Amino acid sequence: MTHYKCVLFDLDGTLVDSLVDLANSMNRVLTGQGFPAHPIQAYRYFVGDGITKLVQRALPTETQQPDLIKDCAQKMRQEYASHWADTTRPYPGIAELLDTLAIRQIPMVILSNKPDTLTQMVVKTLLPDWNFAVVAGARETIARKPDPAGALRIARMLHLEPEDFLYLGDTNTDMQTARSARMFAVGALWGFRTAEELKENGAQALLSAPMELCPLLGL
């Protein structure tokens, strides 16, 4: 038996593999501004903390001016809004995991640093067969991860204690958020970052495949 009553998922790098679409969109913005593009794998370390941070990490260091960052962030939002679904799909095993949790009537929620409108669109389009109790992306009124405010807000909405949650994510940001919110931090090794990073930032369990979450829930 387990005392966990809900699973909180990160989105990008945890439920869906969005790396190529994020990288291609940002690279188009960069080359449009006359800057060099980056290899797709470099974006594993650029993404995860919102679009503005992505732009700051992708731009050449010597060009880091507020007006340029703001302009490129707006261009990135427009570019990504048109191309987010080119190749993005759920990871293998995610459908099976979500089916299992749904059958067992374990509540599921999503918390992402992707803009809220895009987060809602991705979930509605790519994960339409499952009922998530809460889907929350980045909003100006709520601090982004790793601030625990969004995770704690979800706990309040569901009338649960933070300790009732398993938090599954794939980056240092997710592990820091989970630990700060007093949720059980689980690292997804199929995502964007390494086991070392996840462990160094507080992961209490590491999973090689989605269905490995089930034993943590007593399933």
C-alpha cells in the first residue's frame, strides 16, 4: 500500500517529446536574426524554464540585451505556436501509464513552464483520452517552477496535502520544485536531462520507463 493520492506530471520531456519542435523553432528565430543555430541536442539544456530563459540561453552571450531578448521571445512564441505539433508526440509507455492510473482512479495533474495557452493545446491535442484534474502552464500571476507556488496551488485546488503527491519530471527544475513543495520527487530518465543532474537536485527515485512509476503507487 502507498499513501500517495495523486500524480503531478511535468509536460515537456516527461509526457511528450517536444525537443525537436522547440529546437527547430528557436533555430529559425536565431537564423532569422543572423545568429548561428544550435544542434538539437543542445536544447536539452536550454529548455525547461520558460521561453524567455530559452531565448537567453540560445542567443550569443555578447548579444544579451533586454530589447533583443524580448523581441526574440515574442518571435519564438509565434514560431512555436505554428510548429509545436510538427514532430511532438507522447513518449513510448506514457499511454499505458495514463491508462493504468485512470483505471485505478488515481488523480493526475500537469504543471508546465510552457505558456498556459500552449500547455492546454498540447494536452488537448496529444493527450485527449485522459482526464487530468488540473492542467496548468506558465501564467504571469503564478511564479514559474522551480518556485513551488504552482504545485502548492494544485494541491490546494484538490484539497490534498503536498505529501500526497508523486511528482514526475525530467529536469533539475522539476526536482527542485518537488522538494520545495514537499512532494515526492521522481526523475524521468527518458527526458531531457541526466540521472546525475536529477539526483544532485533531489530526485528520490529514478525511472527508466513510465510504467516503473506503478510500484511507487502500490500498483
